[in-house]
Amino acid sequence: MGPAKTREMKHFGIGILAGFVALVGGLTAVGVAIARFAPENMPAPAISTLVHMDEKLRFIREHPALDPTILAVGSSVTWRQVAGGAFDAVADGAGSFLNGGTALLQVHQTRTMTNFYLDHFRHVRTLLVMVSLPDFNDCTTQPKHLVAQKDAARYAFYDWPAPYFYFRYVSPQRYLRTAMTLAERRAPFTGDLYLDVHGSSPLQVPDTMKRGLRYGKTPHDPACTAALDNLIADIEARGIQLVLVFAPVHPDYRALYPADISWLGDLAGRVAAAGRLGGKKTIVLDMIRDPSFAGGDFFDAFHLQWDAVKVLSERIAGALKDAPDLGEKGKMANDAERWASKRRPQEIKRPN
């Protein structure tokens, strides 16, 4: 290689390095400015493929005292339809109930997130999962993991420095887009990223903002049914009480798509029958056609308004109170030898 070529390669390398330094410097400046002058607009690091999941991880990080005995996990059907106050007394008081649900999860993804949570929250006695037709749409082509689990644990549970994750998961467009709308999206009961003290994201959508049922015919993937069976087996193996709720569906949707509703009802019946025959701890609540919830109680085909969510949650909490394994305060569902009681073990080294 001649001297001219060597100089050319050197200049090219310097240009690349300068560009990288400029990018990092620019991102740092923007991040510092947002953190200082508009902290409410600072997005969570993009550890997952969903901004909703990133915000949930940040919620857990910011609430290190969380030690749930009742944990809810699932898609938006769970995330938006749990009033945590109804579960506080059953869950041994404040900080003992957490809604770990988030948007857009399929059943196999709910299974993955459930195991992620249970590997770090060691005192969970009861798992609450709500499902409906959208959860069974595609468990074949959708990825099983939506989050980098090791880094998610480091960020949410082990208190690694936040800048490490912002620079490792550089996503300028996503950060900027989220920063521009985050304050509005966190508005109570109207913002899609609003999280209450229990980690739930309930909505009370004004009539002027409703868009009808919003869902058409919803396919169901047999792989999702298998994933539900596997999720139940996972929870049974951990010795945890599972409460599986087949959530209410808008009466107009039930009238439009009776075959899909029948399929979902048959699935609920099969799971319930399997639990009874096997003496399992799973409680199945089939509320798909529950007449207590009229069309005005929904803001789309599958999601209830906040006032109706409170009614739904009280009824589920009532079922938990009647469950045979919930009367012993302080009982650990996981075997003490298998699952350590400390929530934040120092087993993951912090970066230098």
C-alpha cells in the first residue's frame, strides 16, 4: 500500500471517529438538556422493542421497594383493566401488588415476561393474567423476546447507571419522538403511557375520542394456545396460584363474530376443566359474555373504561379472597431453598 493510500485510509478513519464523537456528543447534549430542563419528557432507554415496556422497566427501577405478592402480567387487556387498590388488602398492603402488563403482547410473550418477573420478584404467591382474542393472534412469527433480558434486569432490578443503557441502545429518532410527546402520553386516564401507583394504565376515553370497536375479526394461532398451556405449566411448577381471567368482550363484537367468541369460550372451558381434573391451583374466570358490562362500559371491543375496570377488579379480588391458598399472610409461593428471598442480589457486575 503506497503512502497516498495510507493517508487516504487514515483520513477516512479519522472522519469516521469524528462522526461518531459528534454523534455521541450531540446525543449527550440533547439528553442533558432534556434531563435538566424537561425531565418529564425524558424517555426511558430503548432496551425493549416497545416504548411501553421501556416505561414499565423504568417504573420498576424507580420503585425499588416493590415486593409484590400478587403480580399481574399480560397484554393491554391486563395492563389497562386492573384497579390495583382492589388487590392491596389481598396482597398484604401497599407495594405488594404490581401490574407488570404492557401493550401488544401475544401469549408466548406474556409467558416470557412472566418468567422474567418471577426470576426477580421472589415473594409472588399469586399471578393474575387476563387474556382475550388479540392475545392469541400470532405466536408463530412474532418474536418470543421483546426485551434484552440481561440488560432489562440490570436496569430495572440492579440499578446499573442509566447512561450506560442510553448509549448502548442508541435510538435517536425513537428518543426524540418519545420526548416530544411523553408528557402528554403520561396524562392520567387519557395518555397511553400513563402508569398509576400500581403500574396499571387505565383509560377513561371521552366519547368524542372513541373510535368504535377498533378491532375486526381476530385470527387465533394454535401456537398461542400451546403457549398458554406452557404458561400454566410454568406457574404450576413454581407452586404459584394462577388466576386466569378471560376478560369481558364488547356485546357488539360478540354479536358480529360469534364463532370467535365461541372458540374463546371453549378454550376457557377446556382450561378450567383441565385444572379441575388435575387438581391444579389454577383458577379460571370466564367473563367473556358477562352481562354486567354493557357497551357503554367499553372504549373499544376488548378494553373497559376506568369506572368498569374498578367493578371488574373488585370481582376478581373477591375471587382471590375465596381462593384456598391465599389466607396465610407472608407465605412464599416459591420454595425457600430454590428461590432466594432477596430481590436485588448483587450477582450482575456493574460496568466500570
